Amino acid sequence: MGSSMLLKPLREEVLDANLDLVRRGLVMYTFGNVSGIARAEGLVAIKPSGVPYEKMAVADIVITDLDGRVVEGTLRPSVDLATHLVLYRAFPAIGGVVHTHSRHATVWAQAGREIPCFGTTHADYFRGAVPVTAPLAAADIEGDYERNTGEAILRRFAGLDPAEFSAVLVHGHGPFGWGRSASAAAHTAVILEELARMAAETLAINPAATPISEAQRDLHFLRKHGPNARYGQKLG
Ligand SMILES: [Zn+2]
């Protein structure tokens, strides 16, 4: 492929975002995957299936179109590609998708419970509880499982803004998240894992703990996100 490699900067970012999951302790063996999208080209760069992270190279990242057809790459894409594609088609503002089985977020997914917004750490990233999907029906599992996982996420997001909730727990499975880019999506996965752990420990200390007020939640969320954000440095 050499210098003719398609979307090399995006491939490099996707590789680095996948390695970020390893650096942050979110994945074991070949678990987990991050992708990124080039909207102008309508092409997605995603981790290959079953390749150990320590051996993964830029050329191993698989480029597909939005229908999942491999455009460039000799390896098979992650089996979760179809879920990523459903999210890219439905949420036009996102530029990266992540999926892990990170322990604490997955524990909440297995419990079938949304993660309550117990404090401002959570509210800095999510405008309320991290949602959980309904369990998948037998027909969804026996059919196009990965695509139907994406559809279950979309059903849960009816009335929810993916800019206000950048992750979801798939019931009995684990978290999917997203962001403006592949690296932002990986960041979401890291933050979600920490929030999941903090929420479980909050309930361990006080099983009657309740979410913070909407006023405090919104102050924290809106000062970092949205049109009136005033946290950090202005870009550009
Ligand atoms: Zn999974």
C-alpha cells in the first residue's frame, strides 16, 4: 500500500485510540474496538478483528464504506462494525465510536441498570443517567445481531440527544460510546468506566444515595458542552 494508503491520518488516529483502551486498562486480549469516520468520503476506519493490540499496525486498520464493504485492507473488520455503522448513520455529528467490556461499565450493563448522575464528575460529561437499552429479543439475536444491537441503542435514544449522552449500556453486554473523533470516543470510554465505578461505590456506602439536582447537573454539563460552554480555552 505504501504512500497510496487511504486516509492515513485517520488510520493513525484510530490505531492510537484503540491503543488508548489498552493504556487505560479498559481491555483484555483482543476485546474492544474503536473506529473513526471521514464524513466527506463516507468511509470508516476500524480495528481489525482478532489482532492482538501489541501487534496492530496502521496498515491493519480496515477501511469500509457505510454499508460495511471493505474498501481497503486485507484483514476482516471488527465483528462490531455493523453496530458502529448504525450509530454513524443515525448520529451525524459523531466522528468516532468505541465499544469495550470494561469491568465497571459492563457490570451496570449486566445488572440492566442505568448509571445515576450522583455527582458533578458525572455531570461534567453526561446530562443525566447513562442510559441502558432494553434486552435484545430472541429475533434480534438470531438475526443480524450486531446491527440489531445498534437498533436497540437507537430505540433507547428516542428523545435523547447523543450530544448530551455520549454512551449507552447495552443490556447484558457492555458499553458503546462516541465522540467528535476516534480519540474523543476512546476518552468517553475511559470516563464512563470511572463514573461506573464511582456510582457503584457510592451505592455501596449509601444504598439510598440520590442523583444531584437538575440545576447542579445542568450547570456542570452546560458549562463544558453546548453553545454557552465556558470551560477551558476557546479554540480557534
Ligand atoms: Zn461486545
